[in-house]
Amino acid sequence: MFPALTTYSLDKAKINLPSDFEGKVNLLLISFETEQSKDIDTWMPTAQALQHINFQFRYYTMPVSSQENFIYRWWDSSSLRSVETDPVAWRWIIPIYTNKDSFRRALNIPNEKEIALVLVDKSGQVLWKTSGRITNEKKTALTNAVDAATHLQ
């Protein structure tokens, strides 16, 4: 299960997770280190295409950092906004400031060495998971998981 937490998206909207996820199914692109953004980028065309054709699907980019003081969180979020200059995208970027070990344990993510992709439903139930850069096999598995989850009655 996705752990219950309250945070803010880059557009400064308060978000209670998992209840505020907007999709019936939601792909969480989770990174633990700044340099992992290039691995997240390999998934973006697929995530954007799925969101374009399936209105029950949403994706979120979630950089995860340790709990830090307010000033660090403000500086980090400001830095993220300077990297992602499209204010429309800020709504879908949700920095998570939490105990990283507890967060990883809740989602059964073994380590921080590579990105994690977690497909969850509106309640935070994990439906599918993988890690690392996109491959054809992972892309097919994600597409199949999204189709199965959004076509259930």
C-alpha cells in the first residue's frame, strides 16, 4: 500500500495521499537521487501516451528525499521548479519528504539504487511494480496492467 502522507505538489497545492491521486490508476515514477531523472525521462513518452488515451490513468513524478527542515524543503522544491519550467507540469510533480527507509518498506522497494515505478489505484493499493529504465518488456507489462485495471467493472 502507498503510505498515507500529506505533502505539496510543485504548484504548491496541498495533497493528501493516496486519496488525492486523480486517476483510477496512477503511475508513480519514484526517484531517490537527482541523477536518476534521466531514468525517469525514459518512461515519460509512455506515461504521456497512456494518459492521453486513457482518461482513468494519471502519472506523477515523485522525487523522494529524507525529512529535512522547512528551509531545505523550500530550497529543494524551488530548485525542482527551476528545472521543470512548465508550470502546467508542476501539478504532477510531488516531492516527498519522509523517512526514506519507511517509505521504501511500505512499497516493498528494495533499495534506492534505481528508480521505482509503482502503479496504484485510488486507494493506494499496489497493482504493478518495476524498477529501472524502460524496456519493451516493461512497457508492455505496464500497458497490460493499466488496461486490466481500468477495464475492470
